[in-house]
Amino acid sequence: MNNLIGRAKNILLTPATEWPVIAAEPETTSGLYTRYILILAALGPIAMFLSFSVIGVSSFLGSYRWGMGAGLSYLIVSYLLGLVSVYLFGLIINALAPNFGGQKDSMQALKTAAYAMTAAWVGAIGNLIPGIGWLIALAGGIYSIYLLYLGLPVTMKSPPEKALGYTVVCIIVGIVLFLIVSGITGAVVGRRMWGGMGAPGATITSTGGFEEGSAGAAIEQWGKQIEAAGKQVEQSAEQQGGVPEGAAVGQLIGAIAGGAKVAEALPTDQMKSFLPETLAGLPRTSSSAERNNAMGIQVSEAEANYSDGAGRNLQLEITDTGGAQGFVALAAWANVEQEREWDGGYERDYQANGNMVHERWDATNKHGEYGVIVGKRFSVKVSGNAPSMEELKAALASGVNLAQLEAAAASGAKPPG
């Protein structure tokens, strides 16, 4: 993990001196993927998942949020296609090399694609920041083009005077590749989406490590588990002639998604048991539950509608992030907070009693939503028409047994692997 951070830092801050080091290093496809690509390529999909499914997206049309199932599907599909795209971009770089006086070398081409993408991968974290996040992501993409421009003469032996043309053609073909991948992602998972980020707190002890129980210690442990799973993928690839077993890759993705521990999402009947018969005095009129599983990552959802038949309606949604709870924990560690107001309404995201809380209220139509993340695993949200936000808060507090959810947060938890 330290090698990964050091390499990313060097390629971003001192690319002119780092590219010759990269070019001289012996490397394998599986090694490059497990030690670098698999981890950094996950940053963008994770940021999008947190924005769209954990927090929600605000626009002039109102606030909306992907369901956990849809968000997880987007994360996995975009992540896997992103991994394939890096490999394909390497093939493009290698194929074009002779046209610009360079030397074909598939391993050097893959290294060029991977390390040039570092800025774009890191910049994608900006998607968590509302309003300006896209600018950060764009800046990362532009800087990646610059990194590619600096790297091609070193890794692919292209004459410096031809590096600009080589870069331009690679980017044009790469854009076409990006459009194809985006189209596939959209076709597979459909459409729906949302961002805000503070700074995670971390206390470092006198011995140089993170204080036990701190956010930094949890992230550090997460990194060690990702690294261990990555080594298993590399070992599997060596045993299988360069192609790792799907189970090993799934275990790595599970380690990335689950954080310090992974859990099997609760079954649908148990999820439905958390839905009360009445909510704020309104009888339950319908309910449903589902559990989704993709590459070993499970997420369960349950929802119910409550109505008096005279225009007052509330909806309750409870989501067990299960195998994806590492992403939710990341949002908590990032200390996500934001606040905005407009005529007749407001929206807030903040931390309360160790839990993430989301509020949105529109006084014009007396409609709002109130949600809380319980045990860094369960998302609980009440939305609908009410006299005030306090009514929605009271409905959630009195109608849902949060203590029971807190206790269930440890259900099925186990170290990844």
C-alpha cells in the first residue's frame, strides 16, 4: 500500500523524474493490476456510488437518490469496464507506437496507460464535492493527458518532437473508447443520480501509526486487506497462466467494497420485519423487499408506503449495505457535511451521534425527507408530506427501532478473505 501511495504521489508531483523509473522497472500485467490499477481505478466508481446512492443528488428540479441496488450495479459495471478500458488503452498506445517513431512493447504500453491515468482516477474523487466536483474531475483528466505526453517518449521511445501528435491521436481514440464504455454502462444499469465532503479525522500516535479505533486506523486496515486480496489475485494469475480465477478477483472487489469487514446482507423477510405496521399514525398500505448480489457483494432493500387515504402519505426505505458497507464507512470517515438554503426550503448533510444524517425540506408543498445511516451499514429514510421536518424526524424515531438496526449492523460481519 505504501508503494502504491508513493508511486501515485511521485507520478503526480514529479512525473519527469518518475517516468524513467517506471520505464526501467520489470513488471507483469497481473502485478500492475493487483498492486496499482485495481485499487486506484475503484476511486471514481466509489465516489459516484457515495454521491448517488448514499447521499443523493440535488438539482434545480429537486433532490433524488439512486437505490442501493442500482448504485451497486453502476459501481460494479463501471469499475469492471474501467479495468478493461485501461488494458484496451494500452493496446491503443502500443499499436500506434510505430506511426510516431516509437517501439512496440505491450508491457510498457500498459504501464503508460495505467500511470498516466493516475491523475484522472484521483481527480474522480472530486465527484463527492457538490457544485465544483466536476471541475476537479476535469482537472484530473487534463493532467492525465499531460502525464501521457511526458511518458510516451520515455516508455514507448517515441521522439520528443512527435510526442504531441502521438498523445493527440491516443486521446482521440481513447475518447471513442470512453464513449463506448459509457454507453455500455448506461445500457446495463440505466439512469438515476448525487455530492459533499469534509476532511477525515486521523490521530497519529508517537510511534507513527494511527491511533487504535480512529478513522485512519480503519482505513489503514482496509488498505492492508485490499493488498492481501490483491496478492491472492496475483498468485492465482501465476497459477492460471496469467488469468486469475473469478473467485480471487471477486474476493479483491469484496475487500475494496467491504472495508475492514464484510457482511452478508440480511434476507428479505428479516428486512421486512423492520417495517412497522403504522408510521406517524398512518397505516401501512404496501411493502416490498429485495436482495441483490453481484460478485459476492450483497445489498438488501425494504420499503413501505403509509397513507390515510386523504392525501397524507409517507414512504419508509431501509437499506442494508451489507457487502458494500466499506463505501458507507468511507463516507462517514470523510465527514460528509454540507448545507444549502433557498426560498422556502433547505437541505443539510451532517454528522449526529456518530451517524450520517440527511435532511431536505420544502415548505412550499410541505414535503421533505429525513434519513440516517445507522451503524455505518443501514440507511433509513422517511419521506413524504408532513406539517414540518420535526414530524418526519419523530416518525422515524418512533416508528423504526434504530437500536435493533444498530445491533444488526454486526450481523454476519467477518474479516474479508
